[in-house]
Amino acid sequence: MFGLIDVNSFYASAEKVFRPDLKNAPVAILSNNDLSGEKS
């Protein structure tokens, strides 16, 4: 069984609450999703 929690959308929603200037603006969250911990 796998579960996926989309914390990026929560972060965007919370950011709009704390930054009223973003209320009617689109917000995008960028991530590299690199959870391996390995360094190249």
C-alpha cells in the first residue's frame, strides 16, 4: 500500500493565507524531488 501526501499544495495554500498580496495570483511550487541524499 502506498500513500501520497501533497504538501506542496498545502504550502501554496498556507502561503496565500499569510501573504494577502498573493490572494488572486497563481502560485507554483517547484521541487527537484531528490530524496536519495546522494551527491553527484
